[in-house]
Amino acid sequence: MAADPIVVVSGLEKTYETGFKALKGIDLAIERGEIFALLGPNGAGKTTLIGIICGLVRPTSGTVTADGHDIVRDYRAARAAIGLVPQELATDTFETVWNTVSFSRGLFGLPADRAEVERVLRELSLWDKKDAKIKTLSGGMKRRVLIAKALAHEPRILFLDEPTAGVDVELRRDMWGIVRRLRERGVTIILTTHYIEEAEEMADRIGVIDKGELILVEEKHRLMRSLGRTRVSVGLREALIAVPPGIDDRLTLSSDGTTLSLVLDGETEDDDDSIAALVKALSARGIDFKTINTTRSSLEEIFIDLVGSRS
């Protein structure tokens, strides 16, 4: 359990009328002030889980609290703590940016606050577009407006469902900066994304959901260290005919005999010690090398391995 959880999910189940079980016994604690990335293939249960936490879908069983408020018994207070940025860009296309963000604030019963709306628009680089009609904005600017609407009532928790879907790489990185600044302000961020490098770049912790089950929740760096692998490639000065015996049974030799390769298991091995032992063994046998390159598994590779092993 997290030290200071702002969202707590306990024994959450969701079975639809068709009999489809979308969520199976989900337990999750999201820490206050963190960026939490929820990953999973299509149909894994991400949207259902977010919908339940945000009060849009009713659970079959289990409980959820948001900032200490039960989402069913204390719906209004729980919902007021949450901002949701949906994947779809649907909004009032004929309204101005200023009016649509101000209206969103009013939906939560908050008094008009021009200074707060201005602050949100400036933070999202929308101030110069405040009088523009939504229909005149680019896709990237419309997505910023959705974030502004979600922030208008000053929520402490922000859900971002595919926040950079359909935007170019430059704008995606700009959006990453926005998310980081929100976290610095104390907003807890939960995001779903198909761009796994996005989670690798930004998240403090990663959750992986598959077939309605939360199969893993882990701090990002610990996850990549424990489930990732290091690939070591040694470029030889002279080609070998075969792998030198007695060094490591996992060593492989390239077809031209000029490269030795070794894959280290991050969960059970210390990379530095293993590489040092390899270098020492090669030197002891008089095998000269010119390069040693190492590459670590990406989060995407780990994700594919995790989900693929369950298919």
C-alpha cells in the first residue's frame, strides 16, 4: 500500500450485462503527487477502470476512494477531486476557449474566478487563443483545451486518456512538459497511453492490466532493472571460428566470427560485475577486442514480454 494514497481501489469487479467480466479483483493504490501510467492492450480494462474511478461507470463490486471520498457514497466530493481528459476531441466547436473553460468550472458549482481561468490558459499556452472559437483550433490546441477544461475546477487528480493520440512528436514532447509542470504543482497524474515511450519518459510507476487483471504495479526504474535485460556485444579484432569454451554458455558468435554476444538477466545479475568477468575471461584467453557495447531493454520490450506470456 502506498504511503499517502490519493486513489485507493479495493477488490474492484465489473461484469457487464452481456456477462463479459471487464475487471477481476483490482487492488491499486495511487500515490499523491505521482505520475502513474496504466498500460494494457486494447480491451484489457483500462477504460472501464478509469470510468469507474471517475464515476462514469458503476462497479459490480469493490470500493474506490478518491482523495478520501468514496466514489459511490460521496460522489460529488469524489468527482470534484478529479479532472478527466478523454481521448476524444469532442467539445463545443462554436464556443470560445475562454467560455468553454469557464463553463466547466461552473459545472462543479465553483464561483467565477477570472484569475484562475487565466492562470490555467497561460499554463497551457492558450492565453492568446482565449477568444478563438474551438472549431478554428488545431488538433493539438483542442487537446490543450480539453486539459484546461479538466483543470478548471482545480482538481487534485487528473486522468489523461491517450493524451497525445494523433499529435506530432514535437507537440507530444510539449505535452510531456505540461504534465510534468502539473505534477510539480502537486496534481496527481494517471495516464493511459499506446506510446509506451511516453510512459517510459514520464511515469514514476507503471501498472500493466491485461484481460481485466492488474498483473503488475511497479516503480518504473525498478521494473526496468528487474524485468529488463542487458545485451552485451563485443567486437573482436580477429574473427573466431567458435565460441571460446568455459567462459559463459550463453555466449553466441556472429556468422562472420567478429562479434560475441551475451544477454544478461537484470533480475538475477549485476551488469557491471558480469561484464567485468567477461572481459577478464577474454583477456585471460588472449582474445583481443576493440569495442564493447551494451543496450538495455526498453519498457516496450518488457511490456510485450509480459502481455505476450499470457496470450
